[in-house]
Amino acid sequence: MFEFGPVITKELPCQPGIGPALVRALADPELKHLVDGATEDPHERIVTKIARVSTAIGSLGNRQLDMLLLTSGAGVEGEESAMQVAAGLSDSAIFCALIAVLQSDLLALDEDLQRHLEEADEAFAEFACMQRVAIKLGEHLKIRPSHVCV
């Protein structure tokens, strides 16, 4: 699975002008990690790419997302923001992923709720811990578990 580690997600938005560069890097057709494990079906590859990009940066807070995606490159007026760069790409998957992130909600769990969600019960015993959390949260929030980024 393609994801950023916590060090990167904490430091990424702090780098001036990194948003447009990140978008260009994510749009590189040679970056195969975004679609690893997907079938050759073009639709599934696009959906997989969107899901993985949005999951990778979806844990950032609103302020961090604003800095990364909406601030002009290098903080210089007249430079394009990451969203402007993404909107200009021939492949719209990156733009769609960023829009999905901007429209999503971030839910922080306290330790007690997290422990409760991580507990294995018979119905979910075969799933990994974080998959169980996504499934249970999806049920409670009435959304598909695949739309829960944990």
C-alpha cells in the first residue's frame, strides 16, 4: 500500500513550495506504486490511484492541507498552487484525489475508542487491526470502509 509515514506528513506541509512539486511527482507515469496490486482494468487503476493519493495525504489537518495544496508555490505571489498544477494535468486522477481530501473530514479518536475499535471479535477476526477499525468506523458512520483512511 502506498502511504506516507508520520515524519513525512508532519514535515511535508512545512516545506515552502512543496505542493506543486509533490503534485508533479505524483502525476509521473513512472510512479507505479500508486497502482500496484490493481488489475489492468483502466477504471480500477484510476480508482486505486485516487484512493491511494487521498489516503496518503488525508491525515493532514486543515491548516497543513491549506499550506500544501492551496498556497502558491514557494509562497511567491504569481506562482501556482498545488491545486492549480493538478487542475492543469492531462491525468485528472491527482486533482480528483486532492479534491476528495479537501472535501473529507478528519476524525481523531481518543485512546478508549481506538482500543474498542481495535478489539477483535469473531466477525472480523481475519482482518488486520486497522482494517477492523475501518470496517467498524464505516458501519458506525454509514460509509464504505474503503472510504475510511486509518
